[in-house]
Amino acid sequence: MVKKILILILFSSRALNAQQLSWPEITCENKPWTRWWWPGSIVTPADITANMEKYKEAGLGGMEIAVIYGVKGQEDRFINYLSPKWMDMFIHTLKEGERLDMGIELANASGWPFGGPWVSPDDACKNINYKTYTLKTGETLNEKIEFIQQPLVRPVGERPDITKLKYPISRNDNLQLYALDQIRFEMPLPLKVLMAYSENNQSLDLTDKVDADGKLDWVAPEGEWTLYALFQGWHGKMAERAGPGGEGDVIDHFSASAIDNYLKHFDEIFKDYDLKSLRGYFNDSYEVDDASGQSDWTPLLFDEFKSRRGYDLRDHLPALFQKDTREKNERVLCDYRETISDLLLETFTTHWTAWANKQGKTTRNQSHGSPGNILDLYAANDIPETEGNEITRFKFASSAANVTGKKYASAEAATWLNEHFSSTLGDVKKTLDLFFLGGINHIFYHGTCFSPANEPWPGFHFYAAVEFNPSNSFWNDFEGLNNYVARVQSFLQRGKPDNDILLYFPVYDRYSDYGRDMLEHFDAISQRFNGTPFKTASDDLLEKGYAYDFVSDLQLKNTKSVNGLLQTTGGTYRTVLVPGSKYIPLKTFEKLLELAKEGAYIIFYDGLPENVSGFADYESKNRLLTQLKARIKSAASENQNLKKTPIGKGYILSGNDLDKLMSDAGVVRETMTDKGIKFLRRKSETGNYYFVSNHGNDSFAGWLPLGRKASVTALFNPMTGEYGQTETRIAPDGSVEIYLKIKTGESFIIETFSTSVAGKKYIFFEQSSSPLKIEGMWKVDFIEGGPVLPASKEISNLVLWTAFGGEQVKDFSGTARYTISFKKPAGKADAWSICLGKVYESARVTLNGKEIAILIGPDFQVTVDKKALKAKNTLEIKISNLMANRIAYMDRNNIVWKKFYNVNMAARMRQNTKNGIFDASAWPQGESGLIGPVTITAMKKSE
């Protein structure tokens, strides 16, 4: 008896000491946030509160305030951006955020990029213009040296007469009417430099020989001379989509004084206000050059170039403008682009982040689209943010976060996902899963538009968005998606990244390739990388289940080799993979060899780099690079097309077979990808977190291999909230496998543990009988929506509600409640599965008065405990369709709702355009309602 008691005490003690299995506590930062557009800042305290309470109830965790263009007919309600009245609304929002436990951020401009009426011409973005002249021995230049900037106006709204506008543009009224995207005034441009180049490569600076009237006082020496005159112009880019009080020039992003002066304006405005609850500031994507020409200059460029690159750019202007030998053109262009990248990083980005951090605030930045190394630009912010629909694109932001140790990598999610009013919550979930797989853990919807309480349906909308607004029919089910996101992010915001490979980003190949313009903008793996080893490696590694992050030259510089592994600021990796490239900085190549000497595995895939980058002293640098490569080749041993060279404590591997290279470097892939399951992996204190998603065409049921060791594993279903320990086994190759059933479009969190865990088992079910159709009379009540609520109807066979008869059901957007009573099926069951069949588009399911599920697709099925069924049961299904049918009704009947300045609801697809704006009048009725068949199936626990 005493022995039994001791055993019970022992087991009880172990259970108490074991980690308890549970979902993490949900915080506001786990929840999805949204971009919150304020059209014309037509806000009031009461409307702000009413809107925010709806957002909170729907499961949103925070808002990013973004002031945009106004609404026609509401001019008397406009509030100028950053005015005292606007600040009162802002402070009220911050207080409501505290009350509701919602985070608040502020976009640091009205519209984008950074710009506004307080940006002076000195601080506005610049461009460079040049003219060439030729002279021979003894000749003088009779032509006046001047460049007249030609007038240009690119309005989105009404086209103004530029001759009647005042300079600078901020001096003008009614800029909402014009919605200017870009404007240049006719004016003579200042001469920056005049250089003369002889046919034997001699260069002379003639700038001080040009008088105030543009007359050159110089006689050409012997030979033929080409003169380059550079004139600094004004690019003319305006802050896009700006609201009242925010219209003005975009800043010079390459000038420290420009960004500092820009931010001083905010300092002056904010000094008398309490912003303690403001989390941080946001900067939208670069987008300065989606205009006529590029902003490719800054007043101090020559000085900055010389201090950074080691030579005077003025001596090599023909190469800069691609008029010299091909090799020299490439090298000088590379140095120019690298300098621009440095300035964008070290002046704009770091100055802005330092300004915010001094206040105790964060910065969140969309660095993509910038003319620089976006890995470094992302990393210079507190929260790197991406957008789009490709995992390799997302990985630039998440890699920067992982490599440099940032907690969050965010995404502007579901931007203009489909045509207006055509995106389902299921569509959005599919997109969000891609972001999670790409390492994103902080979702920002794009987005939510503020509307006053008294604004008729559909309220205010932004043109490039999925309409995450309370007026959207799917709002009633939005909570289901938001709960899903919160649960996923509650794990993905924990722990640290667990990727094995640093994939080197060969940006210098792009810096050296002119393409079409002086600057190249980096957004993702652009088409210009097609056919390169970098593109091949990034795609193949992802497909084969290798976990990697991109890495830049600057990030490699700060990487150390510790115990045979690579240690960055934020993570630990097994190897660096360097894809074959034409150019690489000598210092980067030397750093790679240094890491190998210290014990790391360095992989060169598809060849060693061919040349050093840049122009300064490149010949001697190339000789040294050649010597270093020769040493690697001479000491290499070859086995099955893999060359292995010992370097100090480590190795250099080279070859074309990724799998062999990875195997030799000790990198283990996640073979679950062979089964169609995609993954994201992070480290925890006691094991790992996996986010796994089935994006294939077939469901999977069986043993899923994991690439990391584990003693105990647990499953968490972020859609249903269910969780529990799952069965594991050891495969013949020694890997851990877990038992998993995962449907197409479904996702799970897998948590692994190296120690014991206390908690229930995760239960999978399988059918124990054939599905039984729930039959009888369905009562259909239209409970919310419009333009009018159709009459209730009783039906025995489920059909689209648009087929009920009459125009009202065809035009209706909203929610209908389907109710039916049914008897409990005969037979035993551990649980019951209710399948709704075909649903258009989302559903809330209630059984016997208790809500059991919000279903957003693609699977419309819910499993309930056997005790949930009674002898007689009532099933209630609330179906919500899309906004499309009601919008089409409004357009067919010329009911005005598109009344915005600037971009007045542009269509995503050309066929949906009428008179230059979006129009749905020709749309057929969209499928709406519950088609079924609705079935119930007895289930038993899987063995």
C-alpha cells in the first residue's frame, strides 16, 4: 500500500512539474491590425469611438492611421492634416485605443511617400539632367550653357492650367481637386558641374569658367573634347493620395537635412501633446519613381560618392551615363547605385528610425521598391513590412528581421486581392497563409476605411483594397478569420527563427546592369534574376524544404563563426550559400573565407564569383580575387561533382547539386514538402514551433516527418481552437514523425518539446457511417443587408437565394438565416460531423442555441461532441454573401456612391471600367446562399 502511494506521489509530482499544454495568451499584437484610412479626416470623436468599438468586437488588435484624399460634397467637414483640430481627433483615438486595448500607429505622411506642404524646394526630391558639347583644338563654345526644365503636370483629378499655378506648389489652394501626382515648373536649372574629357581620357573641371549668363570662357586644348554639363532639377513627385493639408512635394530621400527638416515639423506639432500610447510610425513603399523620370540626384552626391567609393565621380561622367567601355560603364554605375543605396540607408532610414526611437516609438517600413539593397533597408527599421503574393518576396522582409533579431516582420495583406467586392474571407485566409509561410508574423489588412455613422451604405472606400469595413457583408464572419490570425501569430511571434541557410543576395550584379534607367528598384526576385543561380537556388531550396534567409554583404560583415555555426545578430545558421555571380565585393569574398577559417561551411553554388565589383583599384583587387579562387580550386577534392576545400577549421564546398551540397554541410531538409505540406519553423525554449499548411489539391492523412528532434509533440488548430498532444514515432532513418490529418487549405501549429508535457490528446475522427442528408423544411429569413430585406421563405430543397424569385433577392447583399429541425440519427458515435456542402460565401453555425463554428472555407464542416446532439435538434446557419450584388444594383440604378477626390474607385480589371472609374452595372448576380447538401455523419475516434 505504501509503495502504491509513493508511486502516485511520484507521478503527481512529475505531472505538476511538466509543462502545461495550452494556447498562448492572446494580446492585441497577436491579433491582426489594419490600415485605417481617414478620407479627408472627416472624423468626429463620436464616430471614431463607434468605429473602433466595431473593430474591437470583430477581433482587430490595432489600427494604423493613414490620412487620404477627401470626399466630394463633404468639403466643409475636411480637417487639415496635423492641424490643432486634427490633433484633437488623433489624441481622442489614442485614448480610445488605450480604453479598448488596441494599438495605434501613425503614417508619417498624408498619403505616400514622405512629403507635404512644409517640404521646401531645397528639401524636395531632385533629378539630374545633362547636355554634351564637342570642341576641337582651339575652338570655343558659342552656345549658352543652360538647361530649361520643361513644364510637366500629371494630375489624377482635374487638370490645372500650370501657368496659373504658383511655385512652389504648396502655395496653391484647392489641391484636392487636382490630386497632383507630379508637377514640374518651367525654369532654368542650376549648373552643378561642367567637365571636359579628351580622347586620351584627360578630364578637366570647367565649372568655374562659366559665368552667370552661361557663357564658357575656355579654349579647347589640342585634341577632341567632349563636354558634359550637369544640371540639378526638381523631380516634381508629390505625395500620392494625400488628404487636405498634406499635399506637397516628396522629400529628397538621399539627403540627411531633408529628412531631418521634415521630421522637425512633426516635433513642432507634437510638442504639446501626450503621445505615450502611440506605438510607432509607418512609411509606405518608396514609390518616388512611379512617375515621369527618376529622382536620381541629391546636392551632396559628388562629395558622398568620393568619400565612400574613393574616387571623384566627376572624372568619369561618360561611364556614369553609359558612354564609355562596357566594363567601365558597369563598374562606375555599380558605384553610383551603391552610393544611392548607402544614402537611402544611412540618411533617410536610420535618421527616421533614430527619431522615432528617441520618442520610445517604433518604425515600420515598406523598403521594397527602393533603389538600394532592401535587405539592409528593411533591417534598419524596427518592423520590416512586405506586401504581394510570393513567398520569396516576403522573405526579404522576414529575412532582415530574422538575421538582425527583430521580433516582428509585418505585411500589408490582401491589397486589392481581387476586383472590388469580390474577395471572400476564404480568399484572404489563403493569402495570409502564404505570408505566414514566408516568415511574416504581424498582419496588417489593406484595409479599413473610416465612415461616419450617418453615411449611407456602402460608406467610404479606398480604391486599392479588400473592403474590411463594417458595411461589408462578410463583417459578421470577420471575427472567425481574425481569431485564426491571432492564434497563428500567438505562436509565430514567440521564439526565434530556425533557418539553416544564409542565401547571399548578389545585388552587385544588378547594380552593374544598366537596364533601362540610372536607378534600379528592388522589390523581390525580379525578372532580371531569371535564369540566374540566385533565382534557381531560392526557388529550389523552398520547394525542397530547406529553411533559409537571405543575407546581404553588410549583414555578412557582422556575422561570426562560433563552434562551426554562423551567428548573426538574430539567429544561428549552418551555412552560407553563395550563388554564382559576375560581381562581388572583395571584402565580402574575404569575409566568406574568414568565416570558413573559423569553422564554418561556405557553399558556392554554380561557380565562384567572376570579378570584384566597382571601379576603384579594380584591377589589383581582381588579381587578388583570382589568387584566392586559385587556392580554393587547387586544394579541392572532388567527389560526385562536389568540390570540398578545407580552409582552416572549416570548408569551402562548390558544385551544382544543391542536395549534395546541403548534405555535406549538415543541413537537413523538411521532407514534408514532398507530401505537399509547406512549413515555417521557429525555435522555442523547449523545442520548435511549426506552422504547416496544405496548399495542395489533396488532403493528407498519415505520418508527417519533422526535420527536428522531439520527445513530445502537440497540435494546435488555429481555426477551431482545438489542441492536444499527438502521436509520434521514430522513422527508419531516425527522424521524428507525427500523425496528422490535414485537409486542403487547412493549417496547423505543431509544437515540439524535448521534455515532458502535461495535457490532453489531440483527437482525430473518421467516419463510422455514411453521410445522412438533413431533410425537411428550411426556413430562410433575411436578417441583415439590403437594398431591402427580402421576404422570408420556406424551402424543402436548398438553392441559391438568387433563385428564390423576384429582383429583391438578386440585388441583396447581406445575411440570411437558414433554420431546420432534425432528429438525431440512429446509431452510436463518438462525435458528429455537420457538413454544409456548398456555401456562398461564409457561415455562422448554431446547434440547439449554441454557436459551434464560424466557417469561411474552403471547408464548410464542423465536428461536435456526441453530447451536443439531442433527440430533436435545431440547426441554424447564417449565410453571408459578398457586397457585389448590391453594388451592381446601385450602379445599374445610378445611385451615387463613388464620390471621392483623387482616385475615385479605379477598377482593378479593365472590363469593369466605365467613364474612367469602377462600374459593376454589367455584373451578373453573384452566387449567394446555401446550396448544400447539408449532411450529418457519425464519427469515431481514429486509432
